[in-house]
Amino acid sequence: MTAFINGCDASVLLDATPFSPSEKDVEPNASLTGYTVIDDIKSALEHDCPATVSCADVIALASRDTVALLGGPTWSVPLGRKDSRFAADPESTKKGLPSPHDNLGELLTMFSRLNLDARDMTALSGAHTIGMANCMHYSDRVYGTDRDEEINPSFAQTMQQTCQGPSGKAPFDVQTPMRFDNAYYRNLIARRGLLTSDQTLYGGGGLHDNLVEMYSADGEAFARDFAKAMVKMGNVPPPMGMPVEKVVVTLWMIAYGTLADMTHGYFRKIQP
């Protein structure tokens, strides 16, 4: 979701300085991890290809390979992104990211700013088939104070047991938390979406209900639409005039997939 803040520019990787805060420290990003993985891949690439590959391209490739290694689809990643020299300010970061409490209308508005439509949004939300959420992001839903969306009572009770403090983490998908599949959508139909912004995709009728039901029954359709939406989101550029680092991606490297091979190889090496 880093594309929501000034496009795909890797600004979320920048650490705080005396003159600039870091997007890492903003509350919506509190559960983000994996920064050191990107740093290690970037270091390996800099050793072999100095000043050639942007961090933004590394993130795009690593995201693709993570999904594939967990059983999900793969896709061709267009290269040539540029890295921002500065992080976005904290207020812009907070307002620019989807909230776990957003309703359907709020989500549609936010995704539409990136030229992502309802189908893209519903497919991209399926990324929550893996990963964890902090208690602060789902407590209102499971404890009943954020109940615009229905919730399965037994699911709410189970999640309350994990949400005893702000750092209590729970998997988005309790069925197959380490496999990239379509169980997320089956959870929504069963009213077992962990976040309000998850469950809002199902239950109101119309297109989103149809998409959730289709993806829950057809994992291949979900995989196809997810891959297409990831390419679309990954092509969101930084705003015109924003200071960026200059890197060169040669046609030879694109043609022979050197970047993809190096990134994929590194990810396989670090898997337990």
C-alpha cells in the first residue's frame, strides 16, 4: 500500500533524520515489517550493479516473489521506478492510507485516487489472506464498538482473547495464515473479516458481493485479478516535480530478467 503515499517511490524505507520524519513511525504503518529484507537485497544489487536498481523496483519484485513463494500467482513486473529523496510528512501519510475502520464508500474514494476501480480494490484486499493485524486495528470490531458490519459471534469471542493489549496480533486469515489463497473471501461470507475495512466488502449487495462470492469459489479468478491489480498499482508514479534519485535500468537487464532472478534467488535463500 506504499503507492497511496506519493506513488511507488520507496519513501517508506527512509529513516527519520533531524530534518525529516519517517513514514515508518506513523501509526497506520506500525505493523509493517521486512525493511531489513529490502535493505539486504538492495545491498546485494548495489554490489553487482551500482546505482542501477531503485529500492522501489526491489519492493515491487519482492512483493511478487513473496506472493509466489506462499502459493499465490506470479506476474511480470515493469521496472524503472525512481526512489523519493524525502519521506512524506506524517499527517499526509496518516490521511493518505486506508484505515482499518473505513467503510466501503471511503475505500472506493481512496482507491479511485490511484485510478484503481472496485474490482481492483476487491482483488487487492485479498492480500489479507496472509499477514497479521495489531489489536489496535481490530479491537473496535471484535469488542462491538465498530459494528456497522456484521461479525460472527464465535469469531469475535476468539479474537477478543488475542486482543488483550494494543500489540496483540491476530492473523487476517485464521484458516490458512501462511498460504496465499482465496480463504479471505470465504471468511468474509462467514462474517469473519478481521477488520471493518475487510468485512465492508461483503454484505451490502451489488458488485462487491458478487466479486467476493466469485473469488471465494474460484481461486484462479482471484489470482488473475490480483496479479493485474498489482501491476496497475505498481505503476502509480510519484507526483510531477517530486525530488527522486536517478537510477539506470538497462535494456539488457530487463530483457534477461537479471533483477527478477537476483531478487527471487535472495528470497528463496532466506526462507526457513
